[in-house]
Amino acid sequence: RYRLRPSRPRHRLGDRRRYFIGGEKATEMPNHDVQGSCASMQNGSIKALVAAYPFDYANHRGLLVNGHDQLVVECAEREKEDVKQLVRHVMEKNIDGVQYPAEPKSGLTWKAVS
């Protein structure tokens, strides 16, 4: 049986909130702030990438996959360097003096870029 106690939301980068039933517990999702912040940064990167380089099925270009910490984009060989610059631009962050780097790779197979 759950006892409901007032609980304040935990905040992190972005707008994600987590309410703990019965109040906060040291053992319940101790890294939620970190995971929520990372997810918010990843979502911002995806939105920026899709706005700048929209998906186009007919021309085989655009975001294919967003993984745990990667974005996989398909593009023409001639666009490769521009797309790598774009991915670096949307993924790299500097928040409160902490640099979050991005290292774009290119290749012809998924294995080559993972």
C-alpha cells in the first residue's frame, strides 16, 4: 500500500519532471537528473538537425536513427562534410562552462559509424 506524501518535482535541463510516489528515496532513480538532462540535450539536437536537414525518402537523406548517444544521418557522398559539420554544430553543447563534444564519423555501413 502506498502512502502519499507531498513531493516536490526534481528539475534538470529541459522540462522533464519526475514525481516520486511517497516522497523522494535515495535508492529510487538516483541518476534521473543526469538521464533527463542528457535526453533533453539529445532531443534539442534532433529538433535542430531535422529543421536544418529534413528527411527526404526519395533522395535518401535525413535522420535515420537516434540512438543512446548518436544520430545516424543518411546523405549523398558530396554532402558528407557539410552534414558532419551540421551534426557537430547541433550536438556540441557548452552548458555552465562544461563542454559536451561531438565526434561525427562517416562511412558506407552502420558498422563504420557506430
